Amino acid sequence: MLILFFPFNKNNPGGVQSLLINIGFYLVGKNIEFKLIDRDDGILFHNLKQYSDKFKFIHINDKNLNKKIENDDIIILTTFSLISYLKGVNCRVLLWSVGIDPFLSDYYTIYGHKIPIISRFFQKKFIKYLHTHNSLVFMDNKGPEIIKKFFDYVIKPVKIVPIPIYIPNENEYNKKCNNNEVLTISYIGRAVKWKINPFIKLLEDMKNLKLENITIILITDDVQAFKSQLPIFTSQMPIQYFENITGNYLKEFLIKNVSIAFGMGTVALESASLGIPTVLIDGCNDLLPNNYQNYRWLYDSEDTRLGNMITKLTPYFLHTKGKSLDLIFKEFMLSKYIISTSVYEYVTNHFSIDKVLQNLLLIISNSSAELKVIKRFAIKSIIKKRKIY
């Protein structure tokens, strides 16, 4: 039986939580049984219980957790660090790499503590084990590229499972009259550095373009935390701040208020699924460079990539296939409805939840990596003789 697992309490679900919530909704709709390991106040349990009770809930602190999970069950993991919560448990595992963190991070986060990785050799064996047991899938081709570059290991065949999303039957953006004189620009992102810095760069570029009759909408999980990290010049810009808008309320808000959307990951799909012209921007823990010109329409993305993560190991010069912000706005003004149609069709063709999850369930049926084996590899790749799991 499939197991969903991400035991954290947050008011506003991030990309991974939204992904797992959508999977849960899909499984319930298809009458497919599954187990959910979470907390009473966990974001997955909170959302899924409002929709249905047709799943088996197991509390993360259940003393009989190991007895309620069978060897043939399969758990979807999005990060290695989550295995630290599964003491005494064994089952099959599928790692769904929705970012580069599992392969480039210098540490695992174990119970909130950063434990340094000291053996890339065992980490490579870890990856090879998952791959050869049909238990490693990727959101896009970035993961296999990273593994080839930093571990000298080639993933063949590559199993791509994009982020699944529910898509309306019609392009909502093109249905409405959208000839407002005011241009409303949205950006959605949590109050974390790698999502705040792209917004700062967007504001800098907009300031330099001297755009008129614009409104900027920021939707985040913590307005005060986000605003506290913005430069002084942004206080003079026409920004409206909103907090914790999610689900259907978010869709209604976007289609009612937004002319053009900027973002990355799942939030880019949220706007694009409505037909809103959506622009990808890259994440970065540092400020993006002054010469940054990597804005691109969602349909111009490489395969199913929903933004890059600019780091010291994957610097900006490796990601220069986009456009200037000036060119993006000129294209929008000339052909926003054509762009809307292209964005909507791209999302429909690549991220439709039915298509994506049918493929995922087929892969899961052939996955054979075991949690107990993965734990051994993880332990060997960090501090020796320290019992973690």
C-alpha cells in the first residue's frame, strides 16, 4: 500500500506539501487505499481529512508504527532526512527528487540538527542502489545532470515524474475581459531567502524600467518576515501584501486580480493552470547578479523544469537561456492572450494530475528499494559510529 509522509505543521503548504496533498486527493477520488503518516496538526492530515476519511491515518509518534507498516508497503520520500523519523520501520521506498538538495547538500537534517556528510562514496552507492531498484524518479532532467556531474554516475533510463496539478477544463484567463489599464503583477513565495531574493531582483528590474500604472501583489506565508528582508527602496513601490491564501481561494484570487504572474515551482503551475501568463524566475540564497536576464515564459522551460536554483556549484552563467524583463513585458503587451494559450497548453500537456500519477503508480509497482538498506547507506555517509536511526 502507498504511504504519504511529510510530518510537519505549517499554516501554508509549500511545494512538497501541495504535491502530496494533490496525490492524496487523487487517490481518494480513484478509491485507491493509502496510508498517511503525520501528526494530528500536520498539514497533510489537516487538508486530507476535510476531503475524506478514506485513508489509514498513523500518528508519527505511534509506539506501534513499525507494526502498522508492512514490508510490501511503499513510502514516497522527497528528502533523505525524513528517514530519521522511521525508527524500526522497514518497507519499500521511492525517492521523488523534487529538487537538487538530496544530491548537493553537505548535510542531512536529522531531528532538526544538521549532520555533515563525510562520504560521497557511500552517497553515490546510495543513489546507485535506488536507481538499480527502480526507486528513483525526478521532477525534471536537472537531477540526473547533477548526479552525472558530481558523482560521475549516469542515470539510464531517467524516470521523469513532473509535479502533478489539477487543471481546469477551460482557460480561465482568456474567458475574462482583461483590458484593465492597471497592470497587476503577482509573486508568490514563502518568507525564505531563496524566494525573497528573486523578488528583490524583480523589483529592482521593474524600478529600472520605470513602469507606470502597475500594482504588485505579493502572497506569502509571513508578511512581516518577508517585508523585513526587503531593501528600503521597495517601500516606495506599489506593493500589496497578502498572507496565507491557498487552495481554491488562491485560484479565485489570482484569476480575479492578476495580469501576469512570476514564480517558480508549484506556484508557477498554480497561475499557469488558469491560463495566466506566467514567468519563471530562479531561486537563489544570495542576491541575483545585476546582469541577470533569465526570465522566461513557462512554456520556454527546459523539459519540465520549473526554475533553477542558483548556487556556488550551479552558478548563474550555467542558466542564461532566458530574456530580459523589458522583453518579457513587451511580449506580454503585444500578445498576452497568445501567451496565455501557450502557457495553459504547456501545463495541460505536461503536468495534468491524471497523466502524471498514472505513470507514478506504474513505477511504484516495480520499485523494490528497502528502507532498511537505505538507512545503512545514509549512516555510512555521515558521522561514523553515531547511531542515528
